[in-house]
Amino acid sequence: MNRALIYLFFSVFLLSLSVPVWAQDTEADPYADYSYLWEDNKKKKKKKKKNDAPEVKTVPVYEPVQPEEEVIYTPPADTLIDESPVDSLQQVEDLPLDSLEEAPQEEVQYRVDSLDKPIEKEPLEEVDEEEYQEPEIEKAPKEKKERKDRSGAPPVQDFRSGMGTESGGGSFDGGLTVTQIDDQYFVGLVLNPEFSIGKVGVGLNVPVLYGLDDQSIRTEIFKDGVGAARLITYIRYGVQKADPVCVKVGQLNNTMVGFGGLINNYTNSTSFEKRKVGLHYDLNVKGLAGIDGVYSDFSPGSFNLFAIRPYVRPMAWTPIPIVRTFEFGATIVRDKDQSKIVASDSTSTSYLFTRNGIGAFGLDMGVTLLRVPFIQIDLFATYSKLNVTSEALTDSLESNYATTNEPSIMSDGFENGSGASVGINFRFHFIADILSTDVRIERLNYSDHYLPQFFDATYEINKDARIYALGGAEKMSGFYGSLTGHILKKVQLGGSLMIPDDVTEATPATVRVNADLDRLADKFSFHGSYIKGNLTDLGDTFKFDERSLAKLRVIYHLNKFLAAGFDYYWAFTPTADGGYKPTKYVSPYFGVSIQF
């Protein structure tokens, strides 16, 4: 009995404990236990990730409207319609959680998709980059071309190149002539053809004269020196300071080396028949550096006047107009002339003071200050020093001082002199180059025993006389001026004057005049040049004597093919006593004159 009571009591106790647990399960427990939800959510997430992954991959890239339709989420509406309370609660509880998790995932996925779409357009951006690089590749060669242009010769026109009257084509002049040389008369034929093709020019002078007195053909022109090469008036290629290569072989007239401190208005031929064949050259490399020089005579008898001037334009590659034109040069001159000089009595002699050789050294520089279409201004400076001292020269000067017993600068002995100059050149162009002029003004300063522009036309007349004049040359200042102009590149006139502040025998002046007129009014042609040195009285400027050198040709064109005219030369021939005498040469002719 007791056991039954105890068992009953124990069963009631257990039953009492189980009652609140069941009540809690029916009323409040449905929202207390979420373990099944967590388990289900994890499973669903894993499933959704697996399921969503292909959805992300299979998002319609080519149909952008479909992702926008998928943004509207329909499952929550379907779960609310479900009739099962437990299932609906589970679905309600599951769906908000899933929707909260899925919504951002879907937004992120669609944003990623939206970002992927411009990424797919990267080829367009790559094309843009290639298009941006292409103009750079095109610009690179243009810059190189500009540099090449800058490294070349400077664009300014060098005033030392002349007035640019050269033209293509040529001419043929020639005809029958009656010629007087000294006191003898000759008849014959003279031919003067000239041809110019591009940069190449050739001129010849071929005289065939028959002596009326000795009844023989005159052959003196072919004797001694260069012989038959004297028939060549000139062979040239290019124009000085205008072309990279300029070479001229033959007679040299009005030749200048550098800025003319030592060699200016130089002429190598002072005799009509004993003409010399020399060389003048000017070579430069892209306008940066070059060599300019002269060799007076190719006669094999001796080493004649030789001059070389290397020069450099160190800033020619820069784009600065003034700086790039700066030029610096150095000139070296040497003359050891021992050529045979045949006198009028068939005897021969040679120069005395050049036997051991003389020389000179010079420095010069120049720059273009202004370059506009109608004017160009160039500034330059020179310095030079002579080296002519020899025992023969000092002995001759001292003996002369002892015999004359006159005050002289030789009382202190002879020393090599030097000189310097500063000059400016103005070039004017008027009305599209119809009229152009060059005006050069130079201030000279020189010491005792020095003459400015020592190697000029008067130097070749008599080298010994020119060197001997240095003994009495006094320290002086002066001016050198020149004027050259052309009209329509058919008429060219010019001249120069070197005049000391005080003109004396010790400080003489020099005058030069030249003119070239080609078929003026289709009727007249005129070519002439005149030089006179050692001028002590300006009133004697145009008086012909032993200090003068003249050449003149006058032509009257009867029509396009026939012409009549004459040649006149005032030159020099050596004498038996070692001196020179002026020789007059007159040659009227009638013949042809053709231009082509």
C-alpha cells in the first residue's frame, strides 16, 4: 500500500512538472526555439549560393532589360498565401531573412554586372590610346626634319656671296679682229664662249692672232707658266657663301677671303697674255664649319700665293637668329713666288723679297644683326699681322735710308706690322629685288710697316714693290668703303675706296671701280674694271700709269646675232731692269654675239 502511495505521489509530481512545459510549448515556445531556422538558413544559403552563382554568370549580358525585371522579388507574396500556419510562419520567418540576404546580394551582383559592361568596352579605350599615340609618332619625324633644316647652312644671305647676278644659259661672242700689242699689229680671230648649266659655269678666251710684221702666229700666250691652260677664263661650280661647295679655277677677280682683312679685291692676272690660272674655293659642312682659301697660280716653277682660312659657326644649330650666324675664322697666308718673269727683251727674272717666303696671319669674326625682307645688316671685325722680314728686305731698306739720309721710320729698324678693323655691311632690297645695293663701311687702324688689305690687285702688279712699300708705311687710321648695286640683275655697278685719314706717300689710298651692263636697251653691253693703288693724290685717280690696271669691253649689238665692239686692256709687262711697264692692248672686232 505504501509502495502504491509512494508510486502515485511520484507520478503526480512528475505530472505536475510536465504540465508547465507543455503549456509553454503551446503558447510561447513557437518563437523561442530558432535552431531549426538556423539549420535551414545555412542549408538554404549554401543552396542559394550554388543556385545564384550560375544566375550571376548567366545574367543576360546582351539583354540589359532582364536584370531590371529580376530586381522585383516575388517569393514573399507567394509565402503569405500558404495555408499552413507552421509552414507559413517558417516561410515568413525564412523569407524575410532570405530576402534581406538576397536583396543586397542581387544588388551587388547587378552592380558588378553594370561595372562589367563598361569593362567589356575596354577595347574602345585601347583604340583611343592608340589614336593618341599615333600623332606622337607622326610628330617625331617632323621634329627631326626641323632639326635637319636648322643644322644646315644658315638661312640668311651672306653679303660675301655677291649680288646674285648669275643666271643659267650662256653666250657666244667672237669675230674677226685687228689687234695692236705694244707697237705691233695682228689680225685674227677671237672666241669667247661662256656656258652655265645649273651650278656649273665655263668661260674660255681663245685668241688666234697672226703678226703682220713677223708674219707668224703669235704663241707667247702658250709659253712659260701654265701654257695652254691660259685659254681657260674660268671653270666654276657653285656660288661662294651660297652653296655648300664653291670652286673656281682660272682668272680670279675681286676675290675676298674671310672678311677681307688680308685678302680683298685680289686679282691674280695683271697681264693679258701671261694670264694665271689659280684656284678659289669655299667648302662648308651643313653651315657649321668650312674652309675658304686661294692659290694664285698653278705654275710649276714655285710655290705661289697660298691662303687657307678654316672657319666655324659654333651656334648654327640653334634657332636664335643672331646667335646662329656668328662666324669665327683664322687665315694663314704664305707666298714663296719664284716663277720666271720674262721681260720684253726675252730675258727673265724673279722676285727678290719672296725668295725665302713671306707670310701673314689673321683672325676675323662676323654676325648678322638684322635680317628682314628689305634689309640685312652684318657686323664684322678683323685682326692681321704680316711676316715679311727677310735679309734682302732689311738690307735694301737700310741702304736706301743711308743714301737718301732722310728721316724715316727705318731709323728704329724694320718690324712686322699689324692692323685691325671693325666694319658693317648694309644690304638693301627694293621692290621685290628689282634694285639691290650693298654698302660696306670699315674703320681701319694699323701700325708702322703695315698696309691694310695687303694682298689686293696691286700686290700682283709688282710683289717686290708692294713689300718694299712697307718700309715707309706709317702708323695710321682710315676708312674703307665700298658700294655695289644691281638693277634687275642685268646692270651691276660698284666701287671701293680705301683712304687713310692723311693721304701721303707713306699712307697711300686705293681706288677700284667696276661695271657690268648686259644688252642695255637690247643694244649695248659694257664690262669694265679699274684699279689704282699707291695713290697719293686723289686728283690722279683716273690717270693711267704704272699703278693702274684696267680692262674694258664694249659691244654694240646690231641684231640678235651680229655685234661689233672692241676690247681694251691696260696691263703690265716686266722690263729688263727687273721693273714693269704698262702695256696697252686694243682689239676692235666684228662678229657674232649670241645668247641662249
